[in-house]
Amino acid sequence: MEAFNASTSSKAASYQSNSVLQLHYNYTGKLDEDRYMDGLKPGNICFLFICLLIVVENCVVLVAIWRNKKFHMPMYYLLGNLTLSDLLAGFTYMLNIVLSGRNTLTLTPLLWFLREGGVFFTLAASVISLLAIAVERYATILNMKTHRRTKCNRILALIVASWALSLLLGVLPVLGWNCLRCLSWCSTVLPLYAKSYIFFCVFMFMTVLLAIVLLYGRIFHFVKSNTQNPARNQHKGFSRRSQKYMVLLKTVTVVVGVFILCWMPLFVLLLLDFVCPVKSCPVLFKADYFLGVAMINSLINPVIYTLTSRDMRRAIVKLLFQRCLMTREGRMRKIAAAFPQCSFTKMEANPRGMETSISSGNATTVHVKPIYPKLRVSVVS
């Protein structure tokens, strides 16, 4: 019992000892460079700016989903969950950069674990969110008559499970899966992490991505085969739903493809870290550039939503430029002609108590109420 208490006390002390962190960095050869002697470099400042853009972009997408009732449906809940993980990734990247360089050597192992664990946590949240979207799409496409309540319960379960698993993965090193007691097990890229933990994370991420690719392959095959079936095509409801699913699938498939392109270089680097003996692979000391490429993924995702989803594009333009496109009386300004893809279909209340529904198109119906409830104006543009 006394030996156990002594071991626990020693382990707790190592989590708070800055000298332990410096010992690990020195062992892996990272202290041989001058990067831990200087403050933020121009490259780090550039990465900070990218992180700020990541936070702003994903905030805009989240607000657009929240304010537009058209997006209050299960599929967009999962898309919003993915956006939230990207937003949090921007914050964690920012903290990681601010606390890197010279500040790294002032951290305790516990703070270091929290710094790096945040990145693994948000990365896991993004990957598992992509898997949750694939699972939900696969379950929906197999049974298009799923009740909304059952579907919402399934979405909620997927979201809760994704964050729970991500949190567990991020805190595993703090719970003991680290190399504080054995330097020979340590990673070069992340000197306090055990190589086995890093290999486990990369293996899990690759397995999840493979499962996503297989699920989307099954979905595309199912939709394509049923769309080409003459008996199925006679049902307009099925055809419309299939087209809608295909549009959403294309959007999410592009997101998955970009994720793989951005993160694969870092995954390969971490696998190289697993097999390379200490100080034998110089490329491992350039991990910041690989992480920078991975960061671009969270920056590109909101752009993908905007370019591939017409409804999302309308919602974002409306959110950002509504005051420029609409007058106080609820009429469209002339500048709105520059946004032919935009449609304002939500009832907008103006200060005079009038609600206007405005839509662009060849034959547009404009409703004005409640002062003139019977007035119905057709505008041909």
C-alpha cells in the first residue's frame, strides 16, 4: 500500500515538474534547435491569422444554420456539429501556437497534455462527426420513411457519442497513456506522448475514414440503382428525395475528400515517427508545417458548404448582406441584382408592422401582411 501511494505521489509530481518536460525535449533532440529560444515567428503569426479566419467562417455557418428554419432538420444538425468541431479546432490551434516556441519550455507536463490533447480532441471530433454523417445518411437512405422523432433521437445519439469518444481519446495521455516513465517509448514529434498512443490514434482515424468511404460507396450505388429503376422513377416523391440526398452526399463527399488531402501528410509523418528511432529522421522536426496544412481543412470546409449547397449559399449571403440588399420597408435594393442566386423566403418583419416574403425568379409572388392581408402582388423579373 505504501509503495502504491509512493508511486501515485511520484506520478503526480512528474505531471507538475517543468524539468520533466525539458528532459523529454532534450532526449528527442528538439532542444538542439533555436526555435525554443525565440518568440512567435512570422510563420506562426500567419498561422494565427488562419486560425482567426477559421473561427469567423465557422461562426458564420453556425449562425446561418441556427437562424434559418430550413436547416432545422437532422442532416443539418450533423453538419452543424461538424462545423462546431472545426470552430473549436480553430481555438485549439490558436492556443497551441501561442503556447509554442519559447513558451513550451515554461509549461508543466499537465499543461502540455492539455495543449496537445485539445488538438487531438478536435481532430477526433471532426473525424467521428464525418462518420456520424455517413452512418445517418446510410440509415436514412435505406429507410426513407423513418419517423422524424426516431430520426432526431438517432441524430442526438450520434452527436453525443461523437463528442464522448473524442473527449476520451483526447484525455487518454493524461490518464496514463504517455511516456513519462520511459524515454525510449517517446515520440519525436510530441515528446511526452507514447509512440503506441500516436499509432493507435492514426490507425483509428484511418479506419474511420475507410468506413466513411465504404458507406458513401454503398449509398451512391443504392441511390443510382434506384434512380435508374423505371418503377421507382414513377414516384415523384422518391425522385425528389433521391436528388436532395445526392446533393447533400456530394457536399459531404467533397468535405471528406478535402479532409483526407489535408490530414494525410500529417498522418504519414506520425506513422514515420512511430518507426523512426530517436534523432534519426530530420523531417520529424518540421511537424509544424504538416500541422499547418492540416489546419487548412477547417478553413476550407465553410467554403465547401457555400459553393456546393445553394441553400447554404443563400442563407450566408442573406446573413452577411441582408442590410445591404433590403430596405427598411422590406424591398430589395438595386444592388441585389448582383446576387441572382439569393432568395429571401423567410417572412421579414419591418418596423411598420409589415411582413414581406420576397423570392427571385421568373414569376415571384410577394405577400404583404398583416395591414393589407388580401393584397397579393405578382412580380415578373
